[in-house]
Amino acid sequence: MWVWSKRSALRQEDLWEERFHGNQNAVITRLRSGKFLRVDLYCEEEGEALELVEQFGGVVRSLTEVDWVAESAKPLPPLKIRDCLLVTSETNVARLRELQENSEGRTVVIIPAEMAFGTGDHATTSSCLRFLADEARRRRGEGWSMLDLGCGTGVLAIAASLLGANECEAMDIDPNAVSVARRNVERNNAPGVLVSCADLDDWIPGTSYDVVVANLFAAVLQRSFEKIGEALKAGGILILSGILQDQWDDTEKAAQAAGLAFEVVHRRGKWIAAKGGFA
């Protein structure tokens, strides 16, 4: 497989779209600068890509075929969350037993790297896990409830359940993610977690929760804060992530318009995670 690529001015976007209209191997990406775009065309033969260079300029590179399903099945290094959780993608019984013996008292959470987002290693998920661990410590000995919006693998709801939440609900728009999350609930013996398939845009909150976690794209969050507020109990905690740094100002303003504010804002690389509640 070969790919031809060319950088172009944003004003030429319509021209490129017309030129490659109907070609399913063409991808046009707006670059973050806002002034340029990149056009990629995937070709089975090198000659096809070189013809594009002769016609339009640009560059050609070869793509190495990778079995991403096999790659995703490889165990990741375990992730330590505070002094209470050890998140691992390991499923081998003997190695899991060894991990448990050397976990320094942490609860082991098993989240295989399947085809759903949220194994714990990504900055957005790990930030949510740390906020959750802190909140669980603060609520130790109390009964508390948790809602996970956009649950992916279900790692956040499962972690909350294992950390003491007596009621955990998780939802995702992707049926595959829901299936993965339900398997992980069984795998981690967290029967108190209820996972459902739902579109946040169509969802109507039926109850309220002590802790709401939303690891979602900024655009989804911005249009959903009113609903999220309805799902949060008075005095409850809202944990957000999935927001790029340059999206934070608009996201925070949308939250404030819904009566929400954030007391803690963490920046990890290009990502923002925040914890707050009602203003």
C-alpha cells in the first residue's frame, strides 16, 4: 500500500474535493493552523502514487501493513492509580496472579486492549481515574452513586464500583463498546455496574448521581451540559476529560452557562481534565 500526500492552502479545499469526488481512498484533513490542509490518496500500486506526484507534486511513502487487532491484544504495562488501583490489560491467569501478589495492596482492574476506547493508559482516562480515586477516598464509608457518560471499555464505572460506589451506570453510543464494557464488568466481578447503549443527544436523565464522569469530545460536552447538570446531585462532583487545550475556554464557558464550575483543572500534554460541580 502507498499513500500520496500534498499540503495545500485551505482556500483550495473545494477544488480538491471536486477533483477526488467519489474516491473512497481520498482523505482531506484541515491542519490545526487553520490555514492549510493535507490531501492523502491511498494507492495499491506505487506507480499510481507517482503519477499523482507528476501531476500535482507532493510526496509518496509506503505503508507497512499492521495487524491492528493482534497489536491491540498485546498486554500494556500496568498503570498504578494512587495507592488503590492497578489497571492492566493482562488476561493470562498466572501473570494476573503474579500482578495481584505484587500490587502493593492495590485492587487489580483487568481491561484488555480490545476494540474500544479507554484501557486507562491514555491521558484522558488516567486523569479521570485519579480524580475518581480521590473522590472515592473522600467518600469512604458512604454510599455513593456514579454515572459514566461515554464509557468505552467501562473502566471508569468498574473502577468506581471497586472503589466503593454502590450504584454505577455507564452508557455509550457504540454497541461494540457496550458489549466490551459488559464483558469487562463480568471479568472484574463488578455486578453493580449497569451498562446501556444510548445517544447522549437523545438521552433524558431519569435520576441524579453523586459523581458524573464524562470523557467525551468537547463539542459533545458543550451541547450536553444542561443534561449533565440535571444528572448531577446537589453537592455532587463532575469529572470531565477528552478536551484539547485549545478547546477548553469554549468548553468552560458552555459549562458556566449551565451553572457548572471547575475547581481543579489539570493539563497533561495537549489534554485537559477537570473536576467541579455546581457553581
